Amino acid sequence: MTERVIIEADGGSRGNPGPAGSGAVLIDQATGSILAEVALFIGVATNNVAEYRAVLAAVELANEIVPEAELLVRMDSKLVVEQMSGRWKIKNEGMQDLSTQMASAIGARKITFEWIPREQNTKADALANEAMDAEASVTRKYIGEPGTATINIITQATKPTAADLEYNPELPSSVRAPRDVTKKLTTVILVRHGRTLLTETHKISGRGGEDPQLSALGREDATLVAGELVKVSQTGIFSKILKPTAIVSSPLARTRETAQIIGDRLGLKVSNNDDIAEISFGDWDGHTNQEVAANWPELYNQWRGDVLIAPPGGGESLEQFDERVQRGRRAIIDQFEGQTVVVVGHVMSIRGFIKAAIDANWPAYWRTSIAPCSITILRFWGDEAAEVSMINHTSHL
């Protein structure tokens, strides 16, 4: 039985950030034989991310093939060695998440980190470059007795998805986007509330009206979207996003109920932000658009074409609403800087977040479809930069 395994790990990025790869080799210390090696292509990332991912991949592979062995990790990254040894603090949010994943993978097994010069880390460096050259990942496990004809090589290869290739986990992905941002990345996962009886009958439902709760179908919507959000940081299209740490809801009943169903599933508490409540429609609340057009024809037509006009009876103009929702958006991004936060809102408040993300004008409020319990994912670096990852995702419904 292998008692001690040496892990040699390295990572690189062509552009820093740029196309990045990680490499690691697992060596039986007693015999010097190679047990396994991994070349991991991780898309656009920094050198530091690639180096952390190299160690994480190696530890996970060790858990599979040598679960009882003591591990000695050797690498030429002083940063990773010192941080994982506990001598240096981890300040970067992305690195903190990776170190948490690594700690979970390590568990109770004994592991030591050791710095080595770059010229002694050529095997891992070659594997990292193999991944970057091929833009693909491969794991090779050497099974059998070293030095005999019984040894077999089990190879597992994977190609990255198209979405992996240009994703940057720390900075905006486009080369034309700002690179001198001072704010940490805040990922906002926007969820529209589930259906209500007013939603199902196509009646206007804003702030200050009936304030309906979810219908039976709306509760089903919320349960389905909660199940989809479990995948964040774990699998599929959500695998690269940091796990949510908070849920913020509009104060209206339908959003609070949706948020609570999500919170119960994710194990997170829900807080409210009044500024992201739906726009107020005043006297038009509870009516269909056809009824409003018939009963207030002149005002309705003026309202449709002028962002300064508000519905009668205490309604909000689009300009008033936008000022409010942007205030709420900034407060949420400031409060949860560097984290992933689920925001449960409404059609108009979600469109307001999108308007800010793409630096758009008023048409952003009527050019996007936002379905009940759809998912929209935006990335903000304060007000310095932003990126749209997903709008109106509904495949879970």
C-alpha cells in the first residue's frame, strides 16, 4: 500500500488573466513511480487561480486512488504554499473559495506543502502547458505494479464547453472592459417571484396594491427554481459561480414567499430591501392593460411614451422608479461586495438591474422578457464595470 504520495503541481495563464491550465503529477514516494497525472484546462483565469486549481484537482484524484496516503504537495508558487500552510492570509475572495474547496477535499488526511524552485517542477509545468495547448483536460491513472507488464493506463479526457473558454472568474471577460477595477466582483442572481392569481389572469400587480401571495402554481415555480439554484458552484452552467452567501428580497408578499422557499433549500436567511419592490401603478393596480386603456385612454397613451408621467392615485413614473431601484441595487452590491447574492424581485426591478449592467437607456425596461421564477445572472464590480452572464433562464420550469 502506498503510504506517502508526492504531488507536484503547477498552473499557468497566457495573459494573466488569459487561457489557463493546471497540471499535477502524483508520485509514490517509496518507489518513485508515477501513479497519476492530470492536465486541466480551466478557460480564462489568472496564474494564481490555475495554481490553486492544480492542487485541488490533485487532491481530489488522490482521494480516489490513494485515499489513505499522506500527501506532500511540492510547487513553485510561494503564494499557494504559504497560504495553504496558514502562514499568509488569503485576501482574495476567489482564492478564499478555492481554499475552502481544497480544505473540504483534504478533510482529515495529513498534508504538507513545500516550495521548490521552478526548474524542479518541470513535470507539472509540462502538464499545465499540455492543457493550454490542447484547450482540453485529461487525467491519466497508472494502475498496476510499477516495472511490470501488468500496468495499465486509464485515460479520461474532457473538452471544455464553449462557455468555459472566455469566462474570467475575477475580471470582466472582454478585453475591452476595464482592467483597473478597484471593487471586488459581486455576482447577482436575480429571480423573479412565482406566479400569483393576478399574474395568471394578466392583471397589473405593483407596489401598494393588493399584494397577492403565491398561487399553487407559483409555489411550484419557487420550488423548481430553488432546486435549480442548488447547482450554483456545483454543476453545469452554474459551476463557475461562487456559492450564494445571502438572499435579498423585495418586501412584497410574493417575493418574500419565493425567497423563503429558496432560502430553506439553500440554508440561507432572507433579508428585505424596500427599494427593489415593484413599481407602483396606483389606481391601475388590479386591472388588465386592456381595462386601463379603455378607462384612462389619454393618460395611458401619454404614460406609455413618457418616463416622467405616473399613473393616477399615487403611481410612480418610470424615472422615479428607476432612481429607487438603482439605489437599492447599489446598496446590495456594496453590502455583499465580493460575494454571490440571490435577489428575488419583480419584472421591473430585474429590468432595472439589467439596464445598469449594460449601461442602457429607458428602452431596457421594455425590451427584455422576464418570466416568473426565471434566473438572470449579472456580474458587477461596483459601478466600475459589469457583465451580463444570463437573462431569463427558464429551462428548470
